[in-house]
Amino acid sequence: MKFLLSALTLSVLATSVYADDAIPCKKPVIPNPQASDTVIKMFNKRYDAYKVCIKKYVDEQHAIVDSEKDKNMEKARSANDAAEAAIKDYNAFSEEAQAAFPPQEDKDK
């Protein structure tokens, strides 16, 4: 029982240490494909804001890498890992959004 409590305490502490490294950008909710034009336009607006936020976050992390690479390699590596994670997360979300709204075929064909 003591081991379980120690493991739980350690996992809570580890989670709180990395909480500051979380990506600050909020993903928009992908609407249902049958959603109204208004809902889809709102999603597109929020998606664009998410894209801008991710780009800003990645640029900030790369600036940390540039400023810390000669002084604090661990901090530079951490910032680079955070930027890579944000890019990977953004790409996965973009693929998910694209899958929800596949391109429509021309009806004239």
C-alpha cells in the first residue's frame, strides 16, 4: 500500500512539473459534417486562430532554443521538444479535421 501511495504521489508531482510545458493553444471542436454553414464558418475562424497560436508558440520555442543552445542545453532541448510536439499535435488535428470534411466531388461530372 505504501508503494502505491508513493507511486501516485510521484505521478502527481511529475504531472505538475510538465503542466507548464503544455501547449497553450486551444483546439476548436470539429463540427458534425452536417453542421450549418454558420457553424462551419465559426470552426474555420477558430481553426485559423488555432493555427496562428501554434505558429506563435513554435516560434517562441525556437527563440528559446536559439538563445539557450550555448548556455543551457537541457532548456534548449526541452523547448525544441515542445515545438516538435506542438507541430505533431497540429498536424494530427489538421488531418482529423480534413477527414471530417472530405472534398466534395463536382456534381457536373
